[in-house]
Amino acid sequence: MQAPGHLREQARAIFSGEDKEHPPCQDCGGVHARACPRIRSVHTMINDQGIVVSREVTYWPPGQWEHHCIFWDDINDADD
Ligand SMILES: [Zn+2]
């Protein structure tokens, strides 16, 4: 499991464009180590080729999910 400091560095690399292999989370727009905490449930439909053809996501309402392990793009501002 990654330490938060490492994740912070990873997030900085991702948002600065240094790390192109790990895009930010498509659901919350942030970087986090585990499954997206914003997602309440997700259903994916995959076709014969293993391609996702449908993705249905339900999110927790604002204020009802934990943000503290997520880094967003604005972390760059804090380091100026
Ligand atoms: Zn997420």
C-alpha cells in the first residue's frame, strides 16, 4: 500500500503531464490509491472482445463520501 506522500508525488506527476500512463480517475477527476470512493455502485457491460460497451455509475451524494485520500489538480497551487 502506498504512503500518502508517495501518492501526492504521483498526483503531481500525473497532473503536470510527466506521468501519462496513469490518467486521473474518470469519476472524481482525482488521483487515489484504491477504488474510487465517490462511486456508490458501478455496472459495466463488456462485449465479446472485452471492450466496455456500457458503464453505469451511481455516485454518493456530495458530502457523503471521503475526500481525504484523493489528490486533485489544485495541489499544484499549494507548491508555488
Ligand atoms: Zn475517483
